[in-house]
Amino acid sequence: MALKSINPSNGILIKEFAEISDVELIEKIEAAQRAFLKWKNVSYSERSRILNNAATNLRENKNKYGETLTLEMGKPINQAIAEVEKCAWVCEHYAENAEKILAEEIIETDASESYVRFDPLGIVLAVMPWNFPFWQVIRFAAPALMAGNAAILKHASNVQLSAIAIEEIFVKSGLPENLFTTLVIGSNRVEQVINHRHVKAVTLTGSEYAGKSVAEQCGKNLKKTVMELGGSDPFIVFADADIDSAVSTAVTARIINNGQSCIAAKRFIVVKDIAEEFSAKFAKKLASVKIGDPMDKSTELGPIAREDLLHELQTQVDKSIKLGAVILTGGKILERDGFYFPPTLITNVRPGMPAYNEEIFGPVASLIVAEDENDAIRIANDSPFGLGASLWTSNIEKAKLLASQIDSGSVFINGMVKSDPRLPFGGVKLSGYGRELSHYGIKEFVNIKTVWIK
């Protein structure tokens, strides 16, 4: 079966990629294992040199790689270039800090000497999504490689140009051959990779369905997993918030990456005292967003990544309307070439509607009115997901107390939820488990080994 890369801004096929054979698949895994057995003994300084080379390569070619991202999945070119730059940052972060993070930890016990080592596991399989084709991969690969592991990538079928480019970046940067390998295969063959004895762990970023499927297979094989799954992040606004600042950030938080981000704000929970003002300003700013060719630097919102996802988005909106939701702006697929959906604001959103209960992966904002602050927190937690949350108030001490009551992997106070190499990233509930980034992320795929001496 061929994997197809299609330009979402016009629906035209870019390129087809033939899947590798079963024989080639096994050869690639075994070659990665041989590369790992050498790499695990390479010094941190040498690993660091290579990761810094990768960072330099990314920065020097950010426009070229940014165009690849935009071509394959439609994100506005400015955001695509910023994604490449962020990849350089995460490479530099782990190049600088991995040795310190993974240094032996001395622990006083009844032994003459006792300590903890952090040794690599081996091959880590990454099953990655299309929405951040470079960032999702490199934020896993940088710590995994610095820890001494090998990395195998099964990327989303529609972003194979990005997958191939990332492998080329690492090779050009001096990474030993086969240590980072891209597998051109469909999702139906992931189980075959997981079952291979040399694959020691799996990290997945993607849908709840994909996460459950991969976690089940890893469970059968007793292999370590990290799951970063969907989200329906609450954006909570109290009456004492700076409304204009909240509205401005709300627009960005909903349409960033064309609304296709796990940590994009999706449920806008506003206390009733300011709901009318907030909704009017929010609708007006959403309606003014510039939609267009994602290669145009003035474009703020590009297309949905795939045609099937475009129609799925329309179905969620239509079902919500039938159940009583009201459209303030947008709401219908745009009649033009490509897979475009306008910025949309839905009000009168209640439990039982897709706009309330489901993750909506596109530029559609659900406005939910809360009776008061306690009710707002209740609504925020009334979701099967728990990835991130944004809370807006002028009372910082109150916000810090409420942060402990919100069921999510992160809470951003008076700011938009985002990832940062210095901070752990991940979720709870159906948003997954485990953490990426920071010192927590690099320790997910190591053997935390006790050494006791008398």
C-alpha cells in the first residue's frame, strides 16, 4: 500500500511513498539494535556535539523545513518556521543538560556505597502524529538519543516528507547510521514492530483510540509506554480577569496550528457576569482572522490537514447545533479549493453535545457559561480529558490554590498553554500518562538501576 502526502491547501497529491517490505522492516530494526550497542557507550560530550549539530542544521534550514511542514499539513508558514526553531531549542537543551540530569545519584544506606544509575533501554519506537510533524518527533528523539537509546519512527502516513527530512537532519549532523530510523509503514504494521524483541519501549502522541491500541499491544509484551493523547483544554475566565487580554489570547489559543493542537484551548468557560461581553468580543476577533494560503506570511489560519478530518469537524458542529447549540460566527466548510473551515464560535453548549464532550480538532471554540468560579472549575473537570488548562484572573494567590483542583497535566495562569523543554509535558485521564520534556521526560526511557556495594 502506498502512503500519500496531499497538499491540504488545494487537495493535490504531492507524492506517494511505497511501504517497505517485512524483510526490510526486520533489517531496519536489527540495524538499529547494532547501532544502539555501540551508541550506548559513546560519551555524553560526543552525543552533545551531534545534537548541537542538529540544532544548527535546523536553524540554518528553517525556511526550507518550514515549507515542508506547510506543504504537507497546511500550517501557516510563520508557525512552521517557529516549529523548526523550537526543535533546535530542544536539541540544545538536552545537549547541554542530559549529562547533569542523568548523573549517578548517591544515596546513603547501610552499604559502603550505594547509588542510582540511569542506563539506556535500547530501541524506542515513536508513533507520531501529523499536526506538529517535526516538533513531536524531535522532542522525543533529542532526550532518547542523549540518554543513549536508539530511535525508530513510525510517522503519520500523510507527513512522510517530514519523516524523511528528520532522518536526513540527524545523519547530516553526524549521528551514526541506523541509530535514528524512519519506517515507511501504515498503522496496521505497528503491532509487528512492537512485537520485535529488540524494541524495548514505545512513545505515542495521537488519538485516544491509537493510544489504547498501542498500549494494549505493549501491555501484552510488557514494554514501557508513554502516551500523550487528546485534549479538550478548558480556558477559564473569571470576572476579575483582564477581558481584552483574555480574548486576544483566546483567539490565538484556539486557531494556532489551524486549531489542530492537543493543547489548543477548546472549551471556553466564562462566569456569567462577563459572558456577554466576552462572547461578543471573542466572536468579533474570530471573524476577523485572515484565512488563506498557508505559504502567505500574512495568513493566520490555513486548511485542515486532511479532507476526512474536515468533514468530521463539520459533523461535530452540526450535531451540536441539532442538540441546541448556537453559532455566533463561522460553522460551515468554506467553498474554495482545499480543506478550509472558518474560525467558529458555538454558544449555548451543554453536556451531551460533541462541542462539550468530545475533542474538536479544528478552529471551533465552545463557549460554556458558568454560574460562578466554583462552577467553572467543576465544568473544567467535567471532561474525560486532562491535558492542559488556562485560568484567567487578577487574583494570583486564588489561582494558585485553584490550580490544585484542576484535573490536568498543566495549568497556565493568565497565559496560553504551551510546551517548553524545561517543563514536563503530559496529561491525566484519557489524555494519557507519562511525561515528555524536562528531566522527567528523559528519565522515562532509562533503566533506573540501583547499585549497592559493601
